[in-house]
Amino acid sequence: MFSRALGWASLLALGLQVSQVSAIAKISAVGSKFFTSNGDQFYIKGVAYQLTDDDPLIDTAQCKLDAALMKELGANTIRVYHVDPNGDHDGCMSAFEDAGIYLFVDLETFDTSINQDFPYWNSTQLEAYEKVLDTFHNYDNLAGVLIGNEVLTRLNGSQAAPYVKAAARDVKAYRDSKGYRKIPVGYAAADIPSLRPMLQDYLACSTNSSENVDFYSLNAYEWCGDNNYAGSGYSMLQKNATGYSVPIFFSETGCNVAPPRTFQDQSAILGPEMEDTWSGAIIYEWIEETNNYGLISYGPSVAAATATATDIVGGYTRRGTPTPVSPDFSNLKSVWKTLTPTGVKLSDYTASTSTITPIACPASTSGGWDLNPSAALPTLGQTATLHASGSTGASGSGSSSGSTSTASASSSKGAAAVGARPFFTEGATTGVFVVYTAVVGFTGFMCLWL
Ligand SMILES: *[C@@H]1O[C@H](CO)[C@@H](O)[C@H](O)[C@H]1NC(C)=O
Ligand SMILES: *[C@@H]1O[C@H](CO)[C@@H](O)[C@H](O)[C@H]1NC(C)=O
Ligand SMILES: *[C@@H]1O[C@H](CO)[C@@H](O)[C@H](O)[C@H]1NC(C)=O
Ligand SMILES: *[C@@H]1O[C@H](CO)[C@@H](O)[C@H](O)[C@H]1NC(C)=O
């Protein structure tokens, strides 16, 4: 009896050891692709996960329920837009790790995002970003961090691009100074035709890679209902991304104007048409809310006005047992099941990375993309000096005190406040833009909950 008990105990101990050893393989960016530390190319099959504004990664029981169903869906990644760096994320991060699920997390908080209209980048922002990185860097399933989401939404917002890039530079320098692993640092762009591909190229065009993003991603809702690679506009996205020097993926996708959602676009992104260039996609979004993008629901909507329970915000219950939204959940599950790109092995790829060169910085055009391609990036503490025309030099002259631009700095304080996220205002009229506005508008709405 005794020895049998001992036998069980040592078996258990062995089991424990085995599960500790089989930690998830870490992700890094090499050339224009992501790889796991096992040497396999990594393709994202992700879902956007923001059940509550503040931080969905502190409720372990909830994360376990969601991670289990995400695994069934075939997801390997979540994207979270806002976290509280002071929270305890251990339970949620290991729930997702156990399910084989990675995290891309946005570093900015509601009041530290870079502002398109009054761009500045200062140590208050950097310290807030650093705090999130400090909190998450040790999790093996942290796939990457985002230094901004849809900061630029108009062609005349190009003045803000150097500030996004300066933020990436400083976060990367901080990461390296702390001896953290090379956690990829990137940006999630709004899909604005007039900025395409200039913003994409600009953020990765420096010959000094310390000043480039480690990856670029696009929130794109171009493919709605029955469509195809050419008709949806994806062939143009592919054209724009060909030869790009860092990984690129869809940080949001899943147009819902022609329901039910069939997620046909996944076959293009994770199939022969795009798999050599793109690293997968994140579907917007996990939870069903008023905007009707949910893959799951925690219960029927309730009248927002009368809902006072703590778990109900905006008329939707935000925790509990997730129930698949039909048929969207099973449609996505079926399509993902057929798509398992394997890409290239790191060992076969490494040599070719020496031939990858950054795409040239986009030229400045009057009335268009308006940045001097050879100007230095803003220094920490710099505020853009707005020209009379409304464009800026982002001159890099290093007027770093910001004191000469008190007016714009102080008004940006107001503009950066909750609920004042930049909205899409480019004068476009196609259906796609209407959807787009709805999505961005919704993001603004989320901000208003705070
Ligand atoms: C590359 O950029 C980083 C960050 O701006 C800077 O510290 C470094 O000196 C640059 N390296 C070269 C070779 O210019
Ligand atoms: C990028 O896409 C746009 C359409 O959105 C197209 O007009 C342009 O030619 C493309 N540029 C490149 C470099 O492929
Ligand atoms: C940018 O364009 C929008 C309309 O597209 C306009 O409302 C705004 O004033 C412009 N901003 C600047 C700085 O010129
Ligand atoms: C950074 O800018 C914001 C907005 O103007 C301001 O509130 C904050 O005090 C600035 N931080 C520093 C260190 O100047």
C-alpha cells in the first residue's frame, strides 16, 4: 500500500514536472515573419478580447471558461486593448497559456494614447507604456505589444506618425535596457485608403531597425459577405505589403454587414494568396455587444437603462459561461479547421533575412502624406509644431521642452480625454467606410464607459 502510494506520488511529481517543462514556445519576429522558439513559423488565429474596459485579464475563473471555448474554436491568440498594469494577471495568463493561446496587448491607456491632432510623445506616456510591459514581459505567451491603435485616421494626420514611431523606438530601447526578451513591438492601423501604404512603409522604413516597429498590423473590414480576393480589396492589401520588411497581420477583421459571417477572408489570409506575406488575423470580437460582432454571448441583452448588476455594462452581461453565437462561431471554427499554413522553418529562413531591406520612406507630397522622409524622429518630450497649413514638420529639431507649444499641449490634454478618440472623418461614402465608422465609433463608445 505504502509503496503504491509512493509510486503514485512520484508519478504525480513527474506529471507536474512534465507540465512545467512543456511551457509554451515563445514568439519572436525574424525578418518579415513570426517564429516560435521551436523554429516553426507562427500564424495568428486570434480573437479580440475586451469584456470590460479596464482589464479582462484579472478574472481567472472567467479566463478559464473563455480559454477553453477559444481552444475549441481553434484560436491561438487574443488581443486585449486595455489592461491595468497594477492587476494580478498570473491566473489569466496561465489559463490562456494552458490552452495554447498567446496575447497581443496594447500598451497605451485611455489618457496616454498619441493624439493625431496634437501629437506629442513624453515621459508620462513612456512610463505608462513601460509599466504595462513590466507587468507582462515575463509571460511566455506574450506574443507582442502595441504602441497604438488607430492613432492616424486621416491623410492630414500624417504629422502624428513620427510620434508613433518615436514611441516604438523608446519602448524597444526600454525593453532592451531591462534585458527583457525581444518582445515584438508594433502598431495597429486603421484601414484608411489615403494613408495606404505610406503609414505602413513609414513605420518600418528606417535603415536603423531600432527606430522601426517590429511588426505592423491593420484593422480591416473590407471583405464583407460573399466576396473574393480581388473584389474585396485584399489583392491590393497584398500588393501593398509585398516586400514588407517586418511581419504584418490583420489586428482586426470580420465585417458583419452581410450576415451571417462566414469568414471567407480567412482562406485568403491563411491560404496561398497571402500566407507568404501575412501572419494571420484577429477576429473582432469575442463578446457579443450592441455592435453585433460577438462570437459568443454570456446571456441575452438586457435593457441598458434598467441594468444595474455589476456584470452588465451597455446592456450586455460581461461574465459567465460563454455560449457560441450561431452560426458565426461554428462558421469560424469550420473555416479555421481547414487552414493550417506551416510557412517556412526558421532554420531555412534565417539566411535569407540578410537580403531583406526596408522599403523606402514615403516621399512628401503637398496635400498628401506630408512628412520629410529624412527628418529625425521626435525626441522624448517633443510636441509637434503645427504649421499654418495644418501639417507639421515633425522636424526633429529637438525642441523637446514642449514649452513653446503650450497651447497645443494643453488643448491636447482635453482632446486626449476619454471619449475623444479620433473618429474617422475622411470624406468617403462607400459601404465599407460606413462599417468602418461604426467600428471606430464603437471604440469611442467603449471609451465612454470609463
Ligand atoms: C539607431 O537608433 C537608436 C535609437 O534611436 C540609436 O540609439 C542608435 O544610436 C542608432 N544607431 C545608429 C548606428 O545610428
Ligand atoms: C497600394 O494600394 C493602393 C490602393 O489602396 C494602390 O493604389 C497602390 O498602387 C498600392 N501601392 C503599392 C506600392 O502597391
Ligand atoms: C484635417 O482634415 C479634416 C477633414 O478631413 C479637418 O476637419 C481638419 O481640420 C483637418 N486638420 C488639419 C490639421 O488640417
Ligand atoms: C506629457 O503631456 C501631457 C499632456 O500634455 C501632460 O499632462 C503631462 O504632464 C506631460 N508629461 C510631462 C513629463 O511633461
